[in-house]
Amino acid sequence: MGDRVSVEAGLTLTTIALVLFGLIMVASSSFATGQALYNQPYYFFLKQLFAAGVGLATLLICRSLDYRFWSKLDMLLLFGTIGLTVLTFVPALAPDRQWLKLGPLAVQPTEFIKFALVVYVASYLVRKAEAIQSFSEGLLPPLIILGLAAGLAALQPDFGMLLVFSTIVLFMLFLGGARIWHLAGLLSATIPVIFVLTISAPYRMGRLMAFLDPYKYSTTDGFQLIQSLVAIGSGGPLGRGLGESQQKLLYLPQSYNDFIFAVVGEELGLWGAVLIVAIFGYLAYLGLQVALRAPDRFGMYLAAGITFSLVMQAIINMGVATGIMPVTGLTLPFISYGGSSLILSMAMAGVLLNIAKQSEGRPARLEEMRSARRCQVAWERS
């Protein structure tokens, strides 16, 4: 019982800390843009605060719902979110093909496809069990679903979400016991697809070239990355101080969204940036504990998928801000400005909390996972 309480408490405190920190950083990093565009310095902060309120309500609801409830809605969630994404191709509803306008609200449906994919694959792995070893009977159906979701993301175009969808599904299929050589073959087959998608869109090609040599494209595609590196570098070990960023004064585009981590580095320095990395590392540890102690396989897959989704996206976002990865347009979960991202992240945290609550101090499922892997190896050798 003590372990369960500590994991629950850790998850709760970690989520609250990330959300509160995000609100502070959105307020700090967006006031210049809010003043310039809307003559309201706290325009973006107030919208994020409203989203945090909705997210809190969603978290509490998801925490109170038995996580097994989601397995009954897997197909409804999946095709419902895909249907909403299809509506983004109606110009009157989504002029930019990504944000669906619902009256005064704007929703990014692809954010919710992430959770729908996690629920669907977790439920599918439980239903199929050993059939996942077969490519046609086990692996192919979720790959078709992945192709549909990734295709919609590519058409928007949103290459970042395509990357997120693909890594989530492949990670969960690996966790569920899919043959490694099947997954390796799929990864090999995607290389020419990624190449074609990159060269077919000038803006993607520009991002790639700017990633390889940002200073050669300092006035075009490399400008944002250079400004991000300047922000992080000028922060030094201790930072300029909260609210003292210079790059957020309309020098760094998307300083409150995709590149908010750069403002963290500038205002709070190396130690502030390391602290954020450590908190996401702790979130990964807690999510792993929830997965290992889940009451059943669906809970284990669901917890692992949610944790992987949140942490992997955070790694990509921070990698982009520091120049380790090309620009993808992904938010930093819980911290970046964006109502859809914040609400979904808090909802997934609520689901994790429910799984933790129902674990009832169960011991880690390490031996069960080792046994499953031994069965997989024996199957492959046969």
C-alpha cells in the first residue's frame, strides 16, 4: 500500500509541478507577443489558464473512471478522433488544416488521436495475445490503422505528429511481443517513405538543411534554431532570471509554444533546464512503476503507452530546441502553450493515476514480463 500511495503522490505532485511551471513560463514567454498581436500582454496566459482548469476537471474525471472503461471505447475513440481530423480538411471549419474551429474554441484533433491509438493498441494486444507473432493476423491490422492516422497527419501537413503516432504504435507492438525482425523490416521500409515526404515538401527540406547547417540559412529556415541556441547559450549556468529573457521579445518565433524550452534555458539557465529534464525522467520512472504493477495486461500496456507518449514527445521537443533534432512543431507536454495539448496531457495523467490507484500495492511484474519475452524467443526459434 505504501508503494502505491508513493507512486500516486509522486504522479500527482509531478503533474501539478509541470502544469504550474508551464503556466508561469507561458506568462513569461508570451507577454510580448500578446501585446504586439492583441494589445493584451496576458492574452496567451489567460487562455492557457482556462485550458488548465478544463484539464484539471478532465484529470479528476479520468482518475475516477476505472481504466478498463477505455478498452470498451477503443474503436469509438479511434474513429471518432480520426473523424474529427478529417473535418480539418473542410476549409470553413479549419482554414489551416490543423485546428478545428468550434465556435470560440479551437481544437487540434490529432492531439487526441495519440490517446486513441494508445487505448486501441493496448486493447488489441490483450485480444490478440500470441497472434501478434503473426504478421498478417496480428501485426497488420494495427499497422493499417497507423497508416490511416499517419496519412492524415502527413496531409495536414504535420510531420511531427506522424513521427509521434509511428513511434507510439511500434513501441507498444514491441512491448506486446511482436517479432523484432518484423518491426526491423517495417523501420527499414519507412526510410524511403520519409525520404520522399521530405523532398516532396520544400518546407521540410528547408528544415532538414537548416538543421544540418543553421547558420547557412540564418535568415530563413535556420533563423528559429539559431535564436533558440542563442537563448539557451545566453542563459549560462544560472540564467538571466525569471521574466528576463531577451529572445522572447519577438526575436524567437513560437517562444511560448514549440520553443518554450529555450526560454527556460535563458531565464533559469542550465540548472533550470536540467531540472525540467529530471522531472520528465522522474515521470518516466513513475509511469514504469505503474505499468509494472498494473492489475492486468491492459493496464500495463495502457500505462506504458501513455508514459512513452508523454516522455517521448518531451524528448523530441527539447531535442529540437537544443538543435539535436530537426524542427517538428511538437509541444512540450504540460508546459508549452496549447489548450488541446495541455488538456490531453492532464487527461492521460488522470488515467495513469487511476491505474496506480487500482494496483493495490502489487509487486512489479518483472518476472511476468521476462516470462513473456522467453516465450517470444522460443516461438521465434521454433
